[in-house]
Amino acid sequence: MPVFSLDPVQTDWCARLRTLAVERLRPIADQGEPGAVNRPLIAALGELGLLERLFGAGALELCLLRESLAQGCTEAETALALQGLGAYPLVLAGSGGQRARWLPEVRAGRAVAAFALSEPGAGSDAAALALRAVPDGDGWLLTGEKRWISNAPDADFYTVFARTDAGDGSGGGTGARGVTAFLVPADRPGLTGTPIEMLSPHPIGALAFDSVPVTGDDVLGEVDHGFRVAMTTLNLFRPSVGAFAVGMAQAALDAALEHTAERRAFGGPLSRLQSVAHQIAEMATRTEAARLLVYAAATAYDTGAPDVPRRSAMAKLFATETAQYVVDAAVQLHGARALQRGHPLEHLYREVRAPRIYEGATEVQRTIIAKELYGFSHGQREGVR
């Protein structure tokens, strides 16, 4: 399939998802407590088969899921994405016993998963993890803190990345080496958490590990090779963050189109003003460009292309920055009404800011792109010699 076009089956499926988001999921999301895990919403995602679809999806299908849901219900989109992010390391590297215990519960929407990578001193620099796994008999004791963890402190289990190799003893560890991924149930002794109140209410919090016991049965993949699990997971989900952003941009664009076509000022509809019409055209063009970058990155992932990191970074960078621009422009075209609490654009205005930071901030994406470009260029030159 060409990366620039969806076939009729995919187009129809996306349309059904958008309707489902508005008619079935939006009412459940509206009844949830702001800033808390909405378990009825997650259960609905399971009942509708969307979580099952999520774990069988390739990168492009994941992007279509997130983009379509985001247009009608950002809360449903986020709940689905967080289940995927938290549980994908289990799909990728979990043992048979781990998968049998947790994956059916996650797919059904009965268990809430969380991806616990970020720390107070290790956000964009994920290789600077300080959470320590201290050897203790046949296992380890986890000591330290995680922060900015979505679904914390209410998740049922956490994919936790901890340093099992202390390196030279200086406390700095060994960068990306010496990190192990653990599946840690929320009821482990010594594990506590507190919610964090955000600008846009989301289930997010901090976790404290006070000698939390883990064993070899809790390891995801191989000891000291957990960073690979984290990066493989993020490489899959990074383009889909761009898809989430495209969904928000499209929702804002649709609202702006409707408003400027109907709102009358200066003797006619706003759409007759050249400045307004040109603004809409710019918003639409950037949104479509972002969409194509996302689809291209996802297709590259699904086909095993060698330039996935660069494409994923470009898609995430451009789509999230575009969404910020489009939502802001839509608010400007609406005027004060768009800033009134409860207006769809007021909601999007708060929602759209965070994706430029999480799963690799914009500045980090630029660094990845430049590194990939210079590395590829150097490799070409070396090959010629």
C-alpha cells in the first residue's frame, strides 16, 4: 500500500472509530474524575475490542486507531495508548507466565498498565536512570523514584526500568547499559505513589521504591538489557504520538472550518476574509503534511526499513508542533468563546501542549534526526572509500 493513501477499508474503519469515540466513549469520559484513571472507560475499550486490536496492530494501524479516537475523544485515545505503552514491553519480552497472568486482563480492560521510565533527573536523558536494583539473594531490591508516570499511582502493574549494573560505583551507572526491565505489580511491599496535578488533568504521578523486592521471574527480557526493551517500545509508539497530534489538529481544523463558514462579521461570513481563508488553508496543509509524515514513519516501521528512528523522530516532531499551531490558530479564529471552560477548543488547547514533551521532547527529536542524518552521511562516505 502506498504510504500516501489509505484504502477504502481503512477509511471506513477510521470513520467508524470516530463515530464510536463520539457516541460511545465520550459520554463515559465525561463522567470520569479529572486526573484519575477512568476504569469504566478502559473497560469500554476492552468490551469494544479496541484493546485486543491494539495489541495485534502494526505501527500504521496503531496510528489510525489513535488519530481517529483523538478526533472524537482525547481521553479514550490516551487511555488506549497508555494501556499499549505500559503493556507492550510484556508483549515484546515477557515470559509465558507473565503474559498469561496479565495480558488477558489488559486486553479485557480489567487491568491498568503503566510504563515507568522517567525519573526526576532522567526525563529526556533516559539513559541517566538512577533507580537502583540492589542484589538481594536470588533477586533485587528496587530503591529510588519514578516521576511523570502516566496511570500512576492507580495502575495494577508497572513496567519499571532500573539500573542493575552500577558501573564504576560513582552512582552514574553505565548509561544505556546495565538497565533491566521489571514487571512490578502495584501491591508489592515498599511501592507507594502520589498523584501529580497537571495543567490538563491526567492520571499521572510519582512512584517511590523503598526496597521493593523483585526476582528473576519479574524480569522482562534479559538482565542488563532492559534499555533495548524501552527503546523498542518507544520506537513503535513515537509515530503514534504524532497520530494523536494529527487527530487533535484535525478536530481543531474542523471546528475552525465550521465556525468561519457560519460566523458573520463585516458584512459576510468570516471565510470570505482573505486573511481567514489563508489561515485555514495553512492549517489544513500543515495537518495533511503531518499526517503523511506519520503514515510514512509507521509504514517504515512495519516494513522493517533501516531509517525508522529518523522517520519516527520527524513524524513526532512535526506532528506535535503542527498540532500546537493548528489548535492555537483555531482558538484565535473563534475568539473568546474558545477559551470558555468546556468549549472543545479550550479542552484541546490544554491537551495539545504535553505531546511536545513526553516520549522525547521536540529538542530531543531534533537531536535524533541530526544524529541519524550525519551518521547516514558518514556511512555513505565511508562506503565510497
